[in-house]
Amino acid sequence: MTPMLERATSTDDTDPASFEGLLGYLDELDVPDGLRAEIIGGNIVMSPWSRGYYGRVMRLLRERLAPHVPDGWQVEASPFLLAFPGVERAYGPDLFVGEERIWETGSRHLDGDGVSLVAELTSPSTRDDDLTDKVERYGQAGVPVYLLLDMQEERVTVHWTPCAKGYDSDAHVSFGETIHIPAPFNCDLDTTGFGAPEQH
């Protein structure tokens, strides 16, 4: 495809004042292969799916979190859209932990209120939103833990204690180190193996 896939693209031909209208439009949108669509700041934003090695990182993250997930919850790394009507956002995180009840729907989007952790792996096209809009909105929506893997800086940040401005608490480590994931998980996450493959 063309180089424009390295940048997020937006459509603004729907009513930006209506989150429900955008969500309905997104439900019917035929998203081209290789792209995902989210609602950010009153626009439908399309960006490319992840690089190949991100799959390894998501698999490791899923395997390491799964033993610490409370009963009745599950870790998911499949491409689902989570709707947060209270902050007028719909995000498709790379990985999340949700109550089993949120999958009991015929809708193409899931209830973001039933999520206890979201994890985003940054890419050049999404990094700015992951570091700014999503930190603020996930916190305002009450998501207990936001785990941000900055793939460009090779650094992990965990945000917790949701508040009106986003999150009150955060901690950072470089890839290869261990970081604590707070309640409801209360576990130490080993980030070994999260980096890019060595170039030969």
C-alpha cells in the first residue's frame, strides 16, 4: 500500500457532535484490510495494524498476565473495539482484560465499563494518541490500569488510580526490567523479550 499507511487518517463526514452516530457509522464501516478504526476526538481514525514482532510481545504479555486475572475475567488480544460513551471514545486496544459478560452481545463493539486493564503498544502512527488522549480518557472512563508499551523508546509505563485528569499514579521501566501491576492484578510483570528483533 502507499506510505500514507504510516499516518493515522480521519473521516469527518459524519456528525462529530454525536458519539452514538459515529459508533453506529463505525459498526457499518467496511474497514480495509490492514487498518483498524477507532473514535478519537470526534473523528473516526484509521491506522495500520501492528508490525510482525508486536504479535510476540502481545503473546508474552498475555501469557504473563493470565495467571493473575481474577475469576470471571479474561485476557484478550483479538481486535475488538471498546466503547466508552462517557468520554465519547471507542478504542481498539492491543490487549485488554474484560469481564466475561462483555462478550455476550451481538454488537461489533464491547462495553468499556467491563474492562479492568488496557494495554497499548505504540507505533509511529498512534504514539501521540497513546501517550496523551488515551492516558486521559482511559482514566476518565475509570479503567483501573492502563499499560503503555512504548515500542519506539523500549519503555513500559503503568498508569493506575483513575481520576478526572487521567491517572494519579504511574511507574516506568525499560524493556527487560520488571514492573508492578497494581490491583486487581497485584503482580510483577517481567518485560524481557518485549524489544524489537535485532537487525542483521
